[in-house]
Amino acid sequence: MPIKYFKAPDVKRLVDDLVVRLGFFHVVPQSVYCFRSTGSKSRRIIARIHGLGRIWQDALHLPPGYVIEVIAERYDKLSEAEKEKTMIHELLHIPKGFSGGFRPHKGYVDQVTVERLYQILHTQRNNI
């Protein structure tokens, strides 16, 4: 079965909320698109982020942008907390320059950072 893609407004709402609540001011929400895919053969991936690389930006005369793809077969089974952590992880891959490139796992995107940001988010919610 081929991979199929669908807009994911629920994921987009979550991403937009996280950008604001965690102060990811370098992220341009209007240029982050969210999709749900079905039919992926990957075994371990829950979500992935795709960037519009510099060559495509120049060729198409477009600004930098990102697509966050969630793998429906795995993402949809997660608890709300795990969905939030997964999206925090994906957002951490976006560099401060919002250039279409990526931050690597090493030194930038790790479980400790995701958990720290999730705790900040959780603390905010409890103080409202």
C-alpha cells in the first residue's frame, strides 16, 4: 500500500500552541505545515520533519518552510502527553534561523531537553 498524506489540523493546533507556550519565537507558525500519513513501512518512526531546502526555496521563489509528518499508525495511539513530547522533539529540529535546514540530534535534540520543555509546559498549565 502506498503512503497517503492528509492534512492534520489537530497536529497543527498542537504545534502552534507549543510554539507560543514554549517561546519558540524563531519558528514561523504560518510556514509550518502538519500532515498525517498512513502506509509507512518505517518501524520505529512516530513523526518526522521535512524542510524546504535552500535550493528549492531559490528555485520556487519561496520562503523557508517545514512539514511535520506524523505516522498515523503510531502517533494516533499515543497519550496526549506523548504527542506533546513528540511535537516538542520535532520542533527542536528547527534551527534558530528558520532557514529550512535542521538541527541534529547530537547537542540539540535529545530526551533530556524534550523532558525539560515538557515539564515547563506542564508547570505552566498547572499555574493557569
